[in-house]
Amino acid sequence: MGNTRKDPQAFASLIHDVETKIFDALPDETWVYPGHGNDTTLGAERPHLPEWHARGW
């Protein structure tokens, strides 16, 4: 997830796209290379979706 500068509309758009175009479309075994931090899989990150929603960024 990228920085949306605390803009609720931008965050809503971004989280929607991440969920529908990535998490809903690809299997948990899919590797993610975020550009910062460690490489991971969608399965490892999926449990964090509620936290991302609550955080709002």
C-alpha cells in the first residue's frame, strides 16, 4: 500500500484496487516484491488487510 497522504477517497480507491485486482485475482502463493522491506507472498499479507483498513493508509 502506498501513501495516500491521509486522503480518505484516495485510500478507499487504492485499497479497493489492491483487494480486487491483486488479492481477489491471484493465489496466496504469489510472490510480492514491494520495493522496500522483505519480499513476501499474498498469503502472508492477506491477514493484514483488516489492519490496513483500520489504519486508513
